[in-house]
Amino acid sequence: MSEPTNQLGTSSPILSYFCVYNPLLGPDEESAHEQILYYTAKSTVTPDVKMKHVGLAQALVNFAATFPTSNPVQTVHSQKHRMVFFQPEPGFWMHMCIELGILRKQINSKGKEKLVTEYLDSQLNNRALEGVLKIGYEQFKLLNGTFASILYENGEFSRQRARALSHMIEEFFAEWIWKWDFDRLDIMTFDAVFNGVPLQSIQRNNYLRVYEIEQELERFGHCHLFILDYSTGSLVYKSSSLLIQDVQALRKYVIKRVDKQVKAEKMKLDYMKKESKTSGLKSITKTMSPAHFLNYFQSGSKSTDSVSSTNPSIESTVTNNTTNSESQGMFLTGLVESTAIGMNGEERIVTKTDLVRVYLLSKDKEDQEQENKLYEYYLITYKHKSNLIWNLLLPVSVESEDLITDALFYHDLQQCLIDKDLESLTTNILEDISTMQAKSFNLGKHYKCLFYDNTTLNMKSTLTKKTMTNDVFLQLLEVKDDFDKASSKEIYTRSTTNYWIAGNRVYHNGYDYTELYLIASKKDTSLAEVEGKAI
């Protein structure tokens, strides 16, 4: 007979501390503290505690290395904590420790009340936690380059460069890591585990029209082009010379940047409505620039302070560009227009130079390819009113910097798109997207599905956070873990909320594989029906 219990409440998993270190930077006891490049914790700790945490991490890694395995230790479970390790580059380690969620309950045992604390280890999925660190490094490398490239110059190490690396790591991670929500696994699932690129199919004639535009853009210099659909987050087009691994990282950065712009636009509209109601001065809302309330993504963005345009010809060009941008779209990087309000309330158009430099594996079309070399590009992002995001990558050079800091470049770029009948092309592409969404909707009435190819990174999914519970996402990750641990090619399981989940993995050339997951939308769906669809 089970003892009666009374649940008193639960607490969510939280980050205890996070650090980046390199043991080679502090080989002896006197310099041991120098191996810590970055450390942050939920509460203030002493340098001795920091060294204790890093020392324990090194001891666990070294101990696990004594066992015959091809991969270094990635996670360690304890009663109250989960420790996660990731080695992004030789010698460098990223490590975090998470305090497990807690369930407190009162048990009546033999007439006596007893308080019991249960640590919820099953709430956290190792693969998702590891994926969070991998994506953190991926985005850091995109905007700053590798740790080693910052730390060493021509193979030479200096303390000054070590301090510069520490500053760059802190600047990037300080705000980001404390936004992790370990209680919401569904947020981590696709970005951290199924780290793919949703591809949007378009008709061949539309693809060729975009290709013609790409060829026309070559007059601005050798460049790469990729287009995203903001409404679905999918990739519509990319240059054949642009590696999908680079798009994988760029897509996350661009979508996050547009997210901030959209939120800023909403804030601006809310502000204008409020001003209109309180003051009745509707004329003010007509003269405000759309970029007035823009918030810029600071991590790794090489931005300069806002400066007013003093050259009349340039100011006229920027003004015309603003008018055109309001009807067609707006630039989110490069030269961005905004409105400055003076002491007396007067307004004037100013420009902000926001040059975003990214580091990619895709080589410059004129450069000789070198293994593992990162190539530097300027990212120019243009958000069309249709929610299609056009992105241009120009190799970093003195010439390209002069080009993208000239307001005439943005006018010419927009004019190039207009001359190629961008509006009709956009309409056609949106029709292609709508057709595919309709097909997905029809399938989603009965089954939610996820397709993933680990070679091409192609990912297609009808799963949404609104229709799937956190429990289903957790079960989905467990099925993927089972694929890696066992030789099974098909797995069927049922979630705690009674949904059937079917997984199928097909191998190509030994290592490469594709995966398909089906989740029954109705709880009363039988296993036979699920098996029929999976086959």
C-alpha cells in the first residue's frame, strides 16, 4: 500500500555556473588562474571557488580519458547537479553546471509527516544541453572567429591577446547564457539538437530569376547571396558557393536580428498610438523614421556611433532611400537610417554605420581554398516588406568597406532589385511557400512529422510549440538517443501523455543518415496506424 503524499511545489533547473578555460594557459600552480578565460555564476564566488570548479572539471575530463572511447566526456550526473563539457577547439573547454529541478512533497508515514526532496534528473536531456554549448560557440565563431585565431598571432601567444579573448568571450556570453530556460526543452530541441536548416522549395523558374539577380549583384564585387523567409525561418535560396554549414550559423543570427527589429517596430507603433491619444499631435507620427526605435544586436557587431549626414548629396540620397525603404523594405545592417531629435524638438535624418563582420568556411570566389580557414565577410541584410530577408556577403577588403559605407551603394542595390521586378518575383515565391504550407497543414491534421538529413542539414517539420507538449519533445529526443546507442532502424514509443511516436533512420554510406519522426496528433491513434504511416 503506497503512502499518502502531498506535493508542496517544484523548482525549475537553473544554471549554477558557466566557464571557458584552457589548461595550457596556466600550466603551473602560480599561473593556474590564467587558464580561466571566462567565469560567471548565479552568485558571487571567490577566485578559490572558481579554481575549484575548473579543477574538478579537468579532473573529470582526464579521468574519463583513461577509458577507451573516441569522444571526450560530455556530461556527468550527480544527485543535485548536471555537469556538461564541450571541447570546441583543441585545448579549449566550455563547461557549465546546472542545478537540477526539485520536487518537494510531504509523506505521511506511520502517522508521521515527513518532508521529502526529490531531484528531477529526468527533466534535462544531455543532447539538448550539449547542443546549447555548441550553438553558443557556433555563434561566437561566426561573429569573432575561432578562440585560437584570437589568442595566437602567427602562432605566437601573448597575455594581451589572452585578455582580448577573455573580453570578447565575456561580451558575447555574459547576457546570452542567463537567458537559457532549462525548464523549456521545446525551445532547445530544434536549434540545439536538430541543428538543421529548413529548406523552402520554389519553382524552377523562380529559382532561375533569383540566380539572375545574383549574377547582376556581381557588379558590386564577388559575393554570396542567401534568402530567408522570416515567417517560417526557412532557406529560400543560397549561392552554390555558400556552404550549408555557414548558412546554419548565419540563419540563426539573421533571424534573431530581425526578431529585434520586429519587436522594435511594435514598440514604435505602440508608442505612436499612445502619443496620438494623449497629445493628439498626429503629425509627429508621420515624420518618425521606421528605424527610430531600432535595437541593435550588439554581440560581435562592429558598429560605430551615430553620425549625422553633412554632405547634402548623401543626405538627399539617404532620404530617398528611406522613402523607398518604407514602401519596399529596409536595411538592417550597413548604413541604417534613424531620426535624431534635437534639444528644441527638431528632427533630422542621421545614419548609423553598423558593419557586421562574419567569419565563414565558404571561400571567396577568387581565393584559393584552404582547409579549416575562415574567410571574413561583411553581412548586408535587407528585410523586404513581404518578410523575405535578402542577405549579401561581401569579402572584407578596403574596397568593400568603402563601398558599403557609401549611401549610393544602398540606392543602387535597391534599384537593381527593382529593375529585376522584385515585386512579381516575391509574389511568386510567396505563392510557392503558401502551397507548401497548405500541404503541411493537411498532413498535420493527423500526424506531426519531422524530417532531418545530417549530411545536407535539410530539416522539415510540422511540429509547433503550440500543438506539442514539452513531454513529447523530451520523448522525441530520447528516441534520437536510442538511435545512436542501438543499431535499431525503427523505434516506436508512447509518451506519458499517450501520444504514439515513431522514428525511422536510414543510413547512407555508413555514417550519413536521414531520420523521419511521426507523432500521432490524436491520443486514440493505434500503433498499427502509426506503423502504416511510418512504413
